[in-house]
Amino acid sequence: MPENPEEQEQSDKPSGKTLEGKVEIRAASSATLRVRLIRQSPVMDPKKVESARESALKLKQKKLQELESALKLKKKKKLDESSQADDLDDLEIPFITPGL
Amino acid sequence: MPVRSPIRSVFINCPFDEKAGYKKLFDALIFTVYDCGFFVRCGLETIDSGESRFQKICELIRECPYAIHDISKTELDTKTGLPRFNMPLELGLFLGANEFGRGRRKVCLILDTERDRYDKFCSDLSGVDIAWHANQPKKLVSEVRDWFQSRINQEPASKREFLPDGEVIFGRFREFVKDLPALCAERRLNRHRLKYGDYTPLMVGWLEAHPP
């Protein structure tokens, strides 16, 4: 709440200015609502759930990071291999005459 | 204090003891329930020595509009030579509540291992549409998902949604199982001796971090 009640009064009135810009409206998907419904369970301890949710999120993040670094490593390996192949292309292989 | 009853509560009736060998199916089952946007209610959720097991089950059935009854593990106990009757008893209780109880009509899914096996040990159920999973978690996930989709199709248009295919849900379940050791290690939990009260928040937290 604002400290000055006048400010509060002013903020409630329309300013008369026209604001321009993009307004993003996101509707919650039914799936999200379905998950949120779980918290209404009469026997579920919300503190325990919240702590488990945080741990699960951390774990998810960690797995994502691991996946990303594995992908990076794979990409790097692929690049190294292709550059090695390029190096081989550059090599001058001496012509060997068979039987001599 | 009475427990709040959300519209999408699902009472789960299945064996919980390790001897029954139902653990893999149970884990896949509850994952599917949550991933489809419903809540699990079962006898494992609270430990109250002051309340009888039967009372607790009655309370859960009263609060849940939906139920999944898996009657596949009714084999004879190797030690006692007697069959497991808890699942058929709880199924009967649920059907009775639906028949004689007040309020909204309850709906259930009955699962077994084979298509018509139940006819041999519970013939009063003849003519009832049941689903079978052949003890395969993947098949169970698909059957449960299809049933939830059929329930969602009955809901008001604004709440209707398309659930992903059973194979997609099963794939998500496998991802969760892969992540479970790391999640347990962070909490210093033994994943082989994970209790229901520790397992479900881990699963729900994971689902929130991995929206479908």
C-alpha cells in the first residue's frame, strides 16, 4: 500500500493518457490448472510439496545442463573430426608406383 | 475436525502390505491419479491408533465421490491358506454407500488381473463393467487414465480437458521413478523403505515441476 493516501487516490483514477505497446496475454493451459488442482488435496502438506517441487526443479535444471554440455561435447568432437578430415585432404600423398 | 472433501477425491482400495506384491502397481496407480488432476485418499494417509480401521474407511468412502477398487490380489495367503477379503469388503461398502447413501452419486472403477476372473469369485458383480491390468503397471495406467477421461467428459464443459494418452503418463511415471533416488538422497530418505506420507509429497512436487 502506498504511504501517501493521496497517491493511492490518484492512482485509482484514469490518467487520461493513451499507452501504446504490446500486451501479452497468456492463458493458463488446462494441464497447468490440472497440476495446480493437486494442492487442494485435504491431506497434502503444502510445505513438503513446495520443498519437493524445488528439489525436482533443481534436478531438472541439472539434467538439462548435463544434456547441454554433452551436446556441446558431441558437437565439438564432430567439428574436430571434420577438421582432421580436412587436414588429411590437404596432405600430399606421394605417388607410389607398384612393383618398384 | 472434519476433512474438507474436494470434488475430485478418489478412494483407493487395494492391498498395502508388501506381501501382496502390489507396490509397483500401487505406485503407478497413485501417480496416474495425481497426473490426471485427481486426489488420492486411502487408509495410509493418517496414522491414528484411536480410530478403528473400519471407521477410517467409512469416513474416506463418505468423503470421496470416486473410487478405484483393485480386487486382483485376492489369492490365498501362503501362511494362513485364507483369501484376502479386505478389498471385496471395501468394494461392497462403497457400492452400498452408493445404493443407500444420501447425496451425490458415487462412481467407481473396478480393476482385476484378467477380464472375467471376478465372475468366478464374486459372481454378484456379473454384468458390471470392470477393467483388467494383467499385473502390468503400463496397462493399469492406461485403464485408469481412460476411466478418468470418461469421468471428465461428464463434468461441465468449462472443466472438461483432454488427458494425455496412457503411454505418455506411464512415460512420465518412469521419469519420476528415475528421479526418485536423487530426491530421496537430498532428504536422507531410504527409497526402498519410503512411507506413503513421504512418497506422495515427493511425487506431487515432481508433478508440479514437470507440468504435462
